[in-house]
Amino acid sequence: MEKKRVVVTGLGTVSPLGNTIDSLWGNLIEGNSGIDYITKVNKDEFPVKVAAEVKDWDATIYMDKKETKRMDLFTQYAVAAAKMAVEDAKLDITDEIAPRVGVWIGSGIGGMATYEEQFRKFLDKGYRRVSPFFVPMLIPDMAAGQVSIQLGAKGINSCTVTACATGTNSIGDAFKVIERGDADVMISGGAEAPLTNMAFAGFSTAKALSFNDDLKTASRPFDKNRDGFVMGEGAGILILESLESAEARGAKIYAEIVGYGSAGDAHHITAPAPEGDGASRSMQQAIDDAEIDASSIDYINAHGTSTQLNDAFETKAMKTVLGEHAYNVSISSTKSMTGHLLGAAGAVEAIACIKAIEDSIIPPTINLETPDPECDLNYVPNQAIKKTVNVALSNSLGFGGHNATLIFKKY
């Protein structure tokens, strides 16, 4: 069976760096941080003081006010980003094409805020006061469900939950749906709204978050003094489309998606496998799937969480797969600016790869001041660089030993 070529025709985002693609990208290439003091919880109750929050959020721009009351924030973000992406792609989902338009949007945690709020009501006032919308607001697949309902997309409708690899796996899984001919268009990506008391509590006791309260430098991937990630929120959505469909309707093509890899560590619930074993197998699988040579990769958007083990082992994985070329490729962790959007991270980072291809600019890794001898590659420190990007690779690595990799190519 001949594989169909798959291209990207639309982009949408809600992010700590702005709620449009232009503001996200503009801030990334200027090296601006979206990290600030936490406002969504009482920061005095936690050892963590900073987060990457979505600012100026108004759900009613994208949906009816009544509908917002029936959606957790992560779903609101997904619906908004999906509507932006569909509009960007100039895609008209008619009754005729609806069965061939699918949705594949993941979330790492789902409706955390809803769970906390409704559990308090249950404890204080009993079960009758719990919202009848509690379960549909909570479950992680509801971002995909609501996007399908709001946009009338009747094709395959699915949700991947692979912790911090969710966004990347979702896009990869959606890519394969089109490649094998089961849909013509997929609305895909990730959404997360985890800035709640329990998420801060859990990640704090796990010592996964940065306890650095220096606002602008708390997220410092690959820096010797990194001490944990900064939690963020938002959504990233891509419109993937078969090349035939895109050409038939004269769509703008941002890039082609050519490779997808996914591998398990089989090692530990939170720590990555030694030497980045799972990450390297995921990258190699994506390279093989794309049928390219590793030396043709111009840019890697690293998972780069700013945790001790992740950054060191991901660096080892890149060296394992790329060999000497690892020292020539430009690498950056945009989490230095966006924070870590958990299940949405891979989708927002895929957007960064696509824009790097389109604009021939590589966003920097900010706050990289003290080089770590174990992290000795070119992480594009502190300033964006101009460089032609023909091939970009994006990594996402998640709790549970999930590793996922996407490869995009200039069309």
C-alpha cells in the first residue's frame, strides 16, 4: 500500500507567550520568557514560586459563555487553538468532508482543576452538589471530543495520554492515520491546564519542579545549575492533511511531516533510562521512518526540561543517534521560555519546529549561563540564530518511560 504524503496546513495555540501563533513565535525568537510568579494558587503554600501561566484568557472569544461552564480549562484551550488552526488552514468542514476529518488531541492529566473544585464541593456539601458535568469535564479525551463537536469533525476521534510525550505522540498518531489513508485531515495536538494545588503539591514533593525563585532564570535547560522544570499550561494544535487534499483545495503548506518514532524505556516511573536509551531508539525510529540520513537534520527542538537527568541523558541520546553530527546540529529547548506544558509541550514545540523551517530562524535556549560539561552540544544559547532549516526534529520524553519523536521537512 502506498503511503500518503502528509503536510501541515494550519497552526493554532494558547500559550504562556501569547494566544496567537505570531505572539508565540515572536516571543520565542526574541528570547522572551513567559514565566512569572504563580497567581493561580497561593505561592506561599509551596516551595515553588514560579509558573508559566496563560495570560489575558477570555474563552468567550471562541465559544458561548454557557459552554465554557461545561468545559475544564484544558478543553477550552484545545477548542480555542483548534478553531484558530482550522481558520489558519482556511478549512471548511462541510457535511461532505466531515467523515474524513478526524481529531487526535491528548492531555497528560486532564481536568485537574475540575477534580479539585468538585471534590471540595463533595466534602463540604455532599454528592448532590457535585456537577452533573463533573465526569465529562474531567476526562482527558474531552478536548478531542469537544473539538469534534464544535467543529463538526466526524472522522477518527482519539486521545493519547503519554504524560509529557502526549502532544508529540498525538501528532505522530494522527500523521499515521492520514498516511495509511484512514482520513484526509486530522486536527491534532495537546492541551493542558495543570496549574492547581494538587499538581504543585505532587510535583513539589517529587522534587521535579525548580525551587529557584529567580523569576526569569528558573527554567534553565542544559545549564549546570538547573534544578527542575517550571510548570506551564496551554495548547498547541496542528492541521495535518494529505498532500492531495491540501493541493486540491490550494491550501498553504507550512511543512511536510515525514517521520515519527515512539519507544518505551521499560526502566522507571519518572527517571529516564540510563544513557537516554529510549530517547535514542525513538529518534532512530523517526529517522528511519522519514527515510533520511541523520546528518541532514538541521535543528532539534529538545525535550530539555531543565532537570538534571533529562538534559544529560537526552544529550547522550542525541550523540548516540547523530554521532559527530550532534556537534553541528543546532539544538534548543523552548521550555526555557514557555515552561513545561506537560501534555501540550510537544505540540507547541512542533509549532516551533515548523516556524523555524518557514522563517529560517532557530529560537534560543535562554538562561544558559554556566555550561554543564555533560551537556556540551550547541544549544543556541540566549540568542536566536538565522539558519536555513530543511529538516527539524522534535523530542518529547514522559513519565512512565514514554519517548516520542517527530520529524518535519521543508515542503
